[in-house]
Amino acid sequence: MRKGLLDILKGKFLVSGDAPKNWMFLLYASFLAALMISSSHNADKKVMEIADLNEEVRKLKSEFFQGRSNVQQLKLESTLRKEVADKGLVPSENPPKKIVVKSAE
């Protein structure tokens, strides 16, 4: 057991008679490791991009709700009265009258 461990540590399996088979396996294992590392980096990049997009969506929703709130505030009658009072317009003292037109038929 000790001799086998020492042979592995010294690298004798890379120069022995069946070394090409060992080299092919090492190349294959290295390729798979590089592929796995690349895949995990791509996944991490996508996770970060999704987090950034979620943050942007949250900000845009906040801006939308703020804008909608401002528009609702501007549509109030009291706000409209203040805005048009600066231009000299005031509400009518007399209520409007309904005009009814009867047809001749």
C-alpha cells in the first residue's frame, strides 16, 4: 500500500508502460473540470444579471406608483381649483341647468 502511494506521489504512473492511457484520462478529467468551472461561472453571471434586473424592476415599479399617485393628486377638484385660480378662473356660483329638447314626433 505504501509503495503504491509513493508511486502515485512520484508520478510513476505517468511514465510507466501504459502511460498514454493514463494521460488520456487526465486530459479528459481536466477538460471536464474546466467545463464545470466555466459552467458555474456562467451560472453565477446569470444569477447576478437576474438580481440586477429585479432591482431595476423594483425601482421602476416604485417610480410608476409615485407617478400614478401624483396624477391622482392632480385630478382632485381642490388641486384643479388652485391651479386655475392662478389664471383667474373660479367655479360658477349658479349650478348648471339641464336643457331638455322634446322631439316633434
